[in-house]
Amino acid sequence: MLTILDRYIIGAIVRMAAGVTFVLLVLLVGSRFVRYLGPAASGEMAPEAIVRLLVLSCAKYLTVLVPLALFIAALLAIGRLHRESEAYAMAAAGAGPGVYIRPLLWVGVSAAALLAWLSLNVAPWASREMWQVREQAEQVAVLSFAGDGRFRRLRGDSAVFYAQRAQVGGDRLDDVFVRMQRDGVPILIVASGGRQQRNEATGEYELVLENGTRYAGMPGSPAIETIRFAEHGLRHRFAPPAVAPKKTALRSTAALLADGRPADLAELHWRLATPVMTLLLLLFAYPLARSGPRGRAVGLIAGIVLFLAYSNLLSLGQSLLLRKTLPTAVGLWWVHGGFLLLLLGMLAWPRWQRR
């Protein structure tokens, strides 16, 4: 049963966490927007995909933003209670450390449950969707950019390409002209239209020309080979194939559990680390935030250093798991265990017992 003081502290943490999360999301969206703006301006990505990618980025990176936002909010909320002497008034009324630990545990357990769902389900789904959206956006952008009625040289090739226009949606081209050479033999291809498709076997994009004629041979020579076709596949290099992120990051949690390979288990430990880290960081807020009026920034700076150390050790642990230096049974629990011992030591230190 939550007391009035519990609800008061929980409300202060949640309100401040909402504000910090909003600020972090704005910064994230701004940085991602700038990152996507360059490829969209150069024609390597369809502009229509930017909004969807930004939304998916928010869903993916909430597992990083929420723990940091909650930790900062708890530090600021408890620090404010001490700076404004509310904590001393509560202590005079008989409130002990439990008045802070209970609401921090309540917020931590609730946030850990939410982040477990986000980390195990939403973030992998968002990663897969972002990969698919980027592939589709690049495919549409390539055709839209190429179908602007200008001659273009294919990237990394001696071929010259021309399309009079791209149809609405950017998935098809009209009136296509291609000039290239194969083994020193000039080749000219004229087609009424074309579309782009991805070769699932090689991962490369192919331009499928439709209803056209292929001429091969030296100009003016009587031995020019003429072939009429309904479809003609042509590999091209308008834009390089997108590089897929780690396959394990895209896989569902159920698939990771089913396979159980070292890389899969390392990714699973990484996904479980977020909710555990969030709970421990919130409990760290109690001793770190109890600084006097002359040291109001000390706790916040120490908290940021602690967060960075925790995150970097988790990244190091994941790398060790991938290299099989650590057994998968140990996982990342050694990091959590070390910070739990540090937390217990800080809570038992007489310096905080006297406050």
C-alpha cells in the first residue's frame, strides 16, 4: 500500500522523467533527421520514408532513453527534496530511508517490466521494420532519381543510362535507353519501360527492362546482332546495396531462444540487461542524490559517470560473449552483480546513514 509520501515522490519522479524523455526524444529525432536528410537530398532514399524511420527510431531507442531519463529524474527529484529541506522535515516526522526506497522500487520494478517488453519485443521489431523501410526507400529513390530525363553514368560502370520519366510512386520508369560495352562490343538497349527488383540470391538490385530491343555490334557494321525482348534483366549500381545490421539484432527473442548459438545468447543477455540496469540505477539515485546545498551538482555528475561506466561495461561484456571469452552462463550478470555490491556498500556506508 503506497503512502502519501510514496505517491508524492513517485509523482515527482514520473513527471520529471516524462520531461527528460521528451527532451531526449527531441534530440534523437533531430539527429536522426539530419542523418536521413543527406541521403534523401542526394536521391539515395525516398523522402516519404523519413517520417516512418523517425517513428521507428523512437520505438527502437526508447530502451536507451528511458533508463537514462528515469535515473536523471530520480536524481533531480530526490536532490530537490534535500535542497529545499523537505527531506529534513520528513526525517523530523520519523520518515527513514524506506520513504525513498519504496517509491524507487515501485518505479524501478514497473519500469523494468515495461522495458523488458520493449527490449524483448518492440526494439527487435522496430529494427526489422527500419531495415525493410530503408531498403524499399532506397529502391524507390533510385528509380525516381534516375527517371529525371537526364543521361546518367551508372556508378562504377561505363554504361550510360537514360529514362524519360518515373511513374508516380517511383517504382517504374518510362522510355529507357542504355548504352554500355561488354568485352569491347558496344551494346545499345532501348525499352518502353522498366522496373527494379531485388535478387534474393545475391542481394543485388536488377533493372528489368520491358518491351524493347537490344543491339550489339560496332556502329555501321552489317553484323549487328538485334534481339527483341519482353523482359531483359540488367544489374546496375545506381546506389550500393544497403549494409544489413547484425542479424541477431533483427531476430525475435523467440528465435534467439530456439537457436541458442553464442551470438544469439549474447544478444539475449543484452536485451535483458536494460530492465535490470534500470532497476539498479534507480536505487543508486537514493545515495547519490543526498548532497547538501553546496554540492547539488555533485550527485548528478557522479550519476552520469556511473551510467556511462555501467553502459560501457555491458558493451564490453557483450563483446566478450561474442568472442567466447566469457561463458554464456555468466553472461552479463557479473556486471549487474558488481554494481549491486557497490550499491549495497554505498547504502551501508556510515556517511549516508548519518543523513
